[in-house]
Amino acid sequence: MLVIFRRTKLDPWTMSREREPRHRTAGSSASVRAPRGVCNGEKRLECPVCEKQFASRSNLEAHLRTHTEEKPFECTVCRKSFTESGSLSRHLRTHTGEKPFECAVCRQKFSRSGSLRAHLRTHTGEKPFECTVCGQKFNHSGGLRTHLRTHTGEKPFECTVCKKKFTQSGSLRTHLRTHTGEKPFECTVCRKKFAQSGDLRAHLRTHTGEKPFECTVCGQKFNHSGGLRTHLRTHTGEKPFECTVCKKKFNESGDLRKHLRTHTGEKPFECTVCKNKFNESGDLRKHLRTHTGEKPFECTVCKKKFVRSGHLRTHLLTHTRDTHRE
């Protein structure tokens, strides 16, 4: 059992284990037993709880707060508290936007020195953190910690709204936007907004035409990594998404969601003009053209236009037949 003699400030010299001598009675020649590890003038201070050692008293005092959960350093902006003044200083940059650490290679800036160190490994290719289960390597310790949860199944981050759990705090933050409707990432070209920064990056490529993700099998290129992953399944035949009702399998999670509506009868996409409902967003888009008169699919031979791509494909066969007759 740990006994703590509390003062206005945590003092490692007044902490001891119950089995060790406590303060002597009045008149005694000695008062407090020094923490182990301090001898012969060597300044190695040991935590009496977990026996971790520190070179300075201030570092030990900061560490002791991880055991007592004391957080004396409070942010004046959002009232979040921290065990160390340095942690508060780093946190304050999330409010000020300050990024004092710059990459000498690509000039990208960071609010933390640790983030810069991890980033530099993307240039050097160094991956010093290795999973002891599968051997996969990572360029920062946080990536390894998150990865280990794929082996343990641990999902420590829970949504307070629907109780869904996640392996990463960032995944939870992104998920919460499905409840709040928040879309903080806006395209500077067309002003379309997104809930995830990755979705915005992928969207921007629709403006630039950039397609950096290439299939190693057929050479087809994609503007986001998810598109490539889905495409690769057309080569491997993998269909990882299975319907729990009829056991039909799909190579895309979106296709499974659409399919499930055939069982539930759900039609979440409603026409704002005539209130007709559809179970797929694509069907609603096609339907809206009956109101707008839009015909985006044009025949390259005779310039005739169509509401649906399928109608254009059927029409093109009339030109093929005409060619064969000739």
C-alpha cells in the first residue's frame, strides 16, 4: 500500500512504501528515508510507486502526477488540465495555430518536435517501431500502438451517442461528425465541404486531375487510395463484405449498404420536387433529370443526348448495326 504525505506540492522525499521507515518521532535524529537510487552523490531519483528512475527532482515530481492524477496546469482557453507545464505549452499551440518546427526538406511545419521527428522518417524511410506479432514496421510509436489493437481487438474510444467503438481517437472524432453533421474541411475551388480531411484531399484531385494511386496489375490510376483498394478486388476476386441476411458478398462496403436496403425496404433518398423516394443516391440523381431536363450523356457520332448512360450505350448500338450493314 502506498502512503503519501501530502504537501502543497508533491515531494518525492516524503513518499514511502508502508514497509519502509516513516517520519521518526520528535527528538529523533533522522526524519525521512531518501528514495532508493540516491547514493554516493549520484543523482538518480526513483519513483516509490513504479521504481522508474529520473535524473532530476522536477522530472520525478512531474512523473508522480501520473500516479496521483494531479493536473495543476490548466489551459485558460478551454480549461483542459495537464500534469506538466510542457504539455500545456504544446496544447496552447492548438489554439494559437503556432507551428515552430519546420521540416528542412519540404518546409512542412509542425506544432510539436516529436511530430517533426516522425515526419522526417517519411523522407528517410526509417521505420524503427516494429510489431512483435506480425513484423510490420512504423515510423512513429503511435502508429505501432494503434496497429497493435488490430491484434488485440481493443477499441478504447467509444461514441457517447451510439456506443460504437474505435481503435483510434481520430476515427472517433471523424465518426462524431456523422451525428453533428459538421463538415469542417472546405474545397477552396467549389466550396464543397467534407467531414474528413482525406476526403477533401481526394476531392481536390478531381479539380487538378491528379491520380497518384496506380494499379500494379493493369495500370489504371485513381485519385484516392480507397479507389485503388476497391479496384484491386476486381483482380483478386475478393469480396470481404457479406450480407448477414442472405450471405451475398460484395467487394465494396457501399454496395453492401445499398443491398441491405432491399431487405429493409428503406428508401432514404427523397426527391424534393415530387417526394418520390429511392434506395440509392444514384437513382435519385437520375430521377432529378426528369425534372431538370438535363441530358449529360452525348453520342459522339450524332450528338444526340440522353438522361442515362445506359440509354446512350443502347443508342450507340444503332450506329454499330448501321456500320455492319454498310
